[in-house]
Amino acid sequence: MTTAQTYIDDMAAKRGYVLDYHQVMAAADFPVLKAANDVVSAAYLDERSLDRRTKELLFILSLTVMRAPLPQIRSHIMVALDLGVTSQEILEAIEIALPEAGIVAFQWGVQAWQDVVGIEPLQPSVAVHSGKPDAE
């Protein structure tokens, strides 16, 4: 019989991450965590017609469109990078959100991407309003 600790450790090893709710459910309602993880495994983790890299890009896109919590998007970006997906390929997947979900969702995904890849934004050389309060 698998313990909750062994299960969460196996999830972390297979996925490359675990979310806060995985840890809570492992402690609070292990059977529901297992059931939910079975669905995720079938749809996302198990390679069938689509490989894991492609599924990870689709997952990043869907999380961006839903404006999921930034840590969740970041974790999937890191997994994609670990799988050999380039930062440019990830950005192109996020860009698909722009025409369908709009600029706000797109900006959300770009923020998560920038947080992970650490690209230095190009600053304007003319005076602009930053949207940040002035320093006193």
C-alpha cells in the first residue's frame, strides 16, 4: 500500500513539481488526490499522440489564458525548459493567448515567462509614465 508521502514524492519526481493543493490533499484527503492525479496523468503526463514537450506548451498556454497563479505558470515553464523546450518556443506558445484571450491574459503569461527566463526588459530612452507611484 502506497503512503501519502511516497505518493507525493513520486508525483514530484514524475512532474518536476508539486503544487500547494497537492500537498494539502495528500495530508487531508489522499484518495481524492489520487483520483485527481489519475485524470491529470491520463490527459497531461502520459505520452500518447502528443509528446510531453507539446503537452507542456499547451498547458502553459491554457494556464496563461485562465490567468492561473503566477507560481503555477512559472513551475510549468521550468518543467518545459527541463524538457528541452526553448524559452522562445515557450514565449510563442504564450503569444497564442493574445488574439483569443486578450492583452491582460497575455501580459500575465509574459510576466511568468520573464520571471523564469530573466530577460532584461528594454527601457525607453524618453520620459514615460511607469504606472508606479513616484518616489517621495
